[in-house]
Amino acid sequence: MKNKYRILKIAITVIILGFLLSFSLRKFSGQKITDDKISVKMSNGKTLVYFIDEKDIREIVKKENPSGKVGDLNIPALEKKINNLPAVDSANVYLNLNGKLNLDIKQRVPIFRLNKDGRDFYVDEKGTEFPISKTYSHPCMLVTGDVQKDEYQQLAELVEKIDKDDFSKKYFIGISKDRKGNYNLLTSEGNYKVEIGDLDNIEFKVKGFKAFVEKYLVYQDPQKYNKVSVKYQNQIVTTLNPYFKENDSILNVGNKELAKASTTPPAVRKTVEVLPKAATVKKPSSTSSKPKAPTKPKETKKTEKKATATKPKAKIKIE
């Protein structure tokens, strides 16, 4: 009998708890998710971005749950909807027992902006592409050219190194990739670019350019050069700017030297001594009996033509 009473008590307790639980769930499901019960947290790390804001997230919540009731909210579907936003890196959605909806969202932080085939888009540190926003433009390095996806990671590392170095950040404002596949750093001073070639040994190349600037370029007009190449090992090759007035004479001389070298074979210089015309003296004829009185010859000024030695023109390497 005692066992029957125990079993009966347990059964009654379970029924009562189940009734209370179902009643609580009904009441909980019928609660409204008001604006004050929606908590949106944006985490972007040290860099602040504003591709999406709290207002955008609240509108998505209302569209996914028009009734506003807790019981009608599909949390996995809402989380997937937010994660599918191009500017969102990750999203976590959960509901507290008090009916408060929490949304923790991490936005993508662009490392550089790429202009490729007429398209503009951002690339984050993971190498993920996402479109630019109509309402917000993030300040970052502009990259142009046919950059491949497998180069995104190295390019992102290059941009981060430039941003962390005060010298590089001051000089370099953009990156371009030419048709030959060489990368060039666009500078803020002058109209010259710094050719680095591939994306290997970036630190060594930037140090070489820095040494060139501090020891030589600071004493020159930045408009003088069109290109400074540091892609070759242990050497820096400069190309003059053809539109810079002070370079006109240098370029013209260089072009003439190149034209001579390509059209005429190297000639052997010969020194020729030019002598003045000597005065002609008539020999006395054997038939004449009376020798003529010696006459004083007229003094003639000897003029010697000195061969003027021309200084050879310096050979100039023009690219």
C-alpha cells in the first residue's frame, strides 16, 4: 500500500509540474519582444566600422518575426539571415528566460579596397570579398589591377606592414599591379611610383627605398623621377620623368647616344696632323751664268691647326 501511495504522489507531482510548465511556456511564448528587450552588440575589435548599424538589425528582427511574440521567433533562421549579410563576419543570437533577445554581431574589417575589371569591392584579413556600401566608405588602401585571389593574403600582409610603419604610411597611398605582373607602390610625393616586383621580401625592399629617400631623394626634386625600382637585389634603378624640364637635356643626350650605338658601328679614332703649306723654292738652273743676288725671303707665319680633343659624353642608362 505504501508503494502505491508513493507512486501516486510522484505521478500527481509530475502532472502538476507539467501543467505549471506548460502554463509558463504559454505565457512565455505569448510575450512580446519589445524594442527595449532587444540587445544588439557590435564588436569590430580595435577598428571601428559602420557598414551595418543597430537600426538595420532591428528591422531584420521585425521582418523575421512580424507578430513580435517569443513563440513565433525562429532563432536559427534569424541567425542565418544575419550571417548572410556581406559585411557580417559572424553573428550569435540567443534568448534569455526573461524574454530578452540578444544579438552579438561582428562586422568584417576591410584591409584594402580592390578595383578590378571595373568592379570595386573590399577584402578583409581572411581574404574574403564583400561589396562596398552605399552609406559608408571605410578608409583603407586602394589596390588596382588584375590581382588574383591567392595573392589576397600576401597583399593584406603588405598593407598591414605599411600601416604599422610610420615612414611607409607617410609615403605610400596606393598599390597597383601592371600588365607584366609587377606590383608598384604609389607615393604621395611627386608623380613617381616605386616598383617592388613580386610580394616577396617586402621588408627588405621597403628598407632599400627608405635608404634611397633619406640619403639621396631628400636633396632632389620629387618631380624628377618617373619610377624608382627596388625589385632587383641590392640595387635601385631610377627612371627620369620626361615631362620634368630639367631632365629634357639629359634625356635628349641619352637618346642620341642610344641612337648612335644602335645605328653606327664603333669607329676607330685616328689623329691626323695638319701641316701648313710650305713656301716653294725654285732650284737654280744649270744654264744660267750669273747667279742672282740673294734675296731675303719673306717671313711666313706658320699656322698649325691643333686637333681639338672632344670629351666623350657620359653614357646614360635610360629606361
